[in-house]
Amino acid sequence: QVQLVESGGGLVQAGGSLRLSCAASTRIFSHNPMGWYRQAPGKQRELVATFITGGVTNIIDSVKGRFTISRDNAKNTVYLQMNSLKPEDTAVYYCYTIQGAQWTWGQGTQVTVSS
């Protein structure tokens, strides 16, 4: 029912920054989590960051201190600010939301970090 549209990916040199956006086509209530997964070549899809009810955020250790997740409930949008990017951050990034037991995924956006 809800559609998630991602933007902001691209090619950047190591040490650079990108800001990913994920906008929902319908209202996403604040109690519904929104966040980001990524899948690198030859790797399993992994959870990167989640914005949890009450404004609590979780970020995996490998990107802690470099990535920041934020959310604008009025715009039904979640963001991922990525700084000090490393080649190992290269992946397709997927945003998601959970409504009840239903997961919805964005189309994916490619992030490529060159050495």
C-alpha cells in the first residue's frame, strides 16, 4: 500500500559525504519504525540504522560516528547522512518501514565509494 522512493545515492571519493532520502507516499506514523539496510557485493543484507519510536536511534558499530539517521514525520521522510565514507560502505541502500507486521522497502539506491 505505501511506496517508498529513495534518492541521494551516487559516486563519491573516500572521505566524502552523501545524504540519502526516503519519502513515503502515505502518512507514516511516528510509532512505525523507519530505517536503512544495505547490501554490498558478495555480502548479506545488513541493517545500518533504525529510527525507533520515541526518537531513539540505533546505528551499527561499523558506521557509528560517521552516519546519522534522522526523520521528519511531517514529511513522512527518513534520511541517512553519511560522512567520512569508506570504500567498504559501497552498497545498495534500501530504506524500509514497518506497519504492524508488514514490511515495505524502497527501490534501492547505489552508493559507490572510490579509493
